[in-house]
Amino acid sequence: MIDLSSLARRLAGTPLAAWSRGLQAQLDAKLEKGHGDLDRWRGALHALPALQPSEIDLVNGLRLDCDCDDASRVQMRQALMGLSPWRKGPFDLFGVHVDTEWRSDWKWARVAPHLDLKGKRVLDVGCGNGYYQWRMLGAGADMVIGVDPNWLFFCQFQAVQRYLPDLPAWHLPFALEDLPASLEGFDTVFSMGVFYHRRSPLEHLLALKDCLVKGGELVLETLVIEGDAQQVLVPEDRYAQMRNVWFLPSVPALERWLRRAGFSDVRCVDVSVTSLEEQRSTEWMRYQSLSDFLDPSDSGKTIEGLPAPRRATLVARK
């Protein structure tokens, strides 16, 4: 059982207090339905060695370490391998380097200089395995709640949290739609790598806005294309082999959508073309990755002949 009593205590006296009181029952009901691989992933969690970190670095990366023997490191590596594939990271856990598919630390390095998270109550929508949640704490956030319905990501978060049990980070295996309307309790809301999977992008923006306090900040990172405010790509079928990609706007179009959704102070803080060094297959993620999704004769195009992945991060105020 995952005990959320510490989260309820943390949210007491905040606009999120009423929501927090029902979270334990909501989580227990979700766990009861479970997933076919959940027992196997729980077995990997139980196999993790009992270690106490003497060194914790969430500022320059995500690194935990202590004096431990080689046998413990082998045990750590085997247990973490049991939670593969690892998408977001990397993690350095007691001498084991989890070389994830994505160099998420590169994205964080591009985004973090434009943010002030000190003392902020943060929601990370589509948080994956929680890599960014720990980096948000390293940047001074008061607490971070992540939501993502993927059970493997939930277990990967639990693997790291086992060694950081007192830090104010929680991962809930929920979708954004599982949250009540008009929460209006978070100072900062992140949506990174989610927007292009939404069939109704404006509804997503409005739902994110509903989670923010007045004056709160949205951090939105998504795939974009080049062009003016009228340019939006709607893939006919797949984009980079993904079926669930619906809208890739230009940055000016996305800025307009944010303003139409009621946001102000909209600004784009980063645009980057995804490189083969930033997203790739590794021993921790052995499936196909970016190099398999690009035109082999023209890396500027996807295998479908569409513009290659370009990602933008925009910041806006409620």
C-alpha cells in the first residue's frame, strides 16, 4: 500500500486540502485494478538493496551515493534493470548509471534558467517516471505532485523515492482528467511532452489553467513546426511512427492559443531541434528510438516525410 497521509498533511490549510482527503481512496481503487505486469515490477522494487544515501545531488543532476560494496551495486543494477525500459533521466544511483533513452537533463538545463520555483507548490502533468519532479525540488520547489497513468513510470518513481522518503514529492498514477475541475491550488503547472497527444489542445490548456492559482505560471513544452500564426501540422496518420500525435502548431500559433485560453505574459523561452544524442536507444531502453523514426536519407524529416521533431517551451501566466 502507498500511504498518502504525508501528502494530506502537507496540503492541509491549502486550496488543495479537500482534494487531498479523497486521494488515498482514489489511489487504492486504482491499485486494486492494477496492471498485468505490476507484480513483476513490485518484485523489482522489493529486490532493491537497503541503502542510505550520504550524498544527494538534485541540482546538477540526479545522483545518490554512499559507501556500499560491489555486491550491493550489482543488486541495484539488476533490480533497476527489472524496471526497464527507462525513458526519462539519467539517474546515478549508488554507482549505477541509468542511461535513459532521453537526456532529460539537457531539456532541464534549457528550461530551468527561465523559472523561479523557490517555495512553489508544483504540479507536473504527464510526469513520466518523476525525473523532473526531483529536479524541481533541486530548484527549490516547496513540493511537487506528479500525475501520470503509466504504471511502469509509477514504479520507477517508487524506486527512487525509496531512497528519498522524506522529500516532498508524490507520484499519482492518474491522468489529468482524474483531477477535479477548478483545483486552483498550484503555483506552477508543467505540461511537458503531453500537448501533442491531446485531441483537444485548447481543452488541455483550459484544464491546466484550472489547476493554477490566480497569477500562477504554466510551463508548456511540446512539439512545434516552423511558421507563422496560421501554421499548424495535423498528421494524416503517424508522426515519427507515433499514432497519437494530433496537433503540431507553430510557436506563434501556440502563443495565440494560450492567449485565447486566457493566459497572459506568454513567451517562448526555448526552441530546440531534437538531436540523435538527446534521444536514442541504450541498454536501459532497447526499443526503437529517434534514429529509427527519421528519414535515413534526410534527418530533417521524419520517416513519413514530415518536419523532424522540433520542441518549444513556452511560459505563461494565469
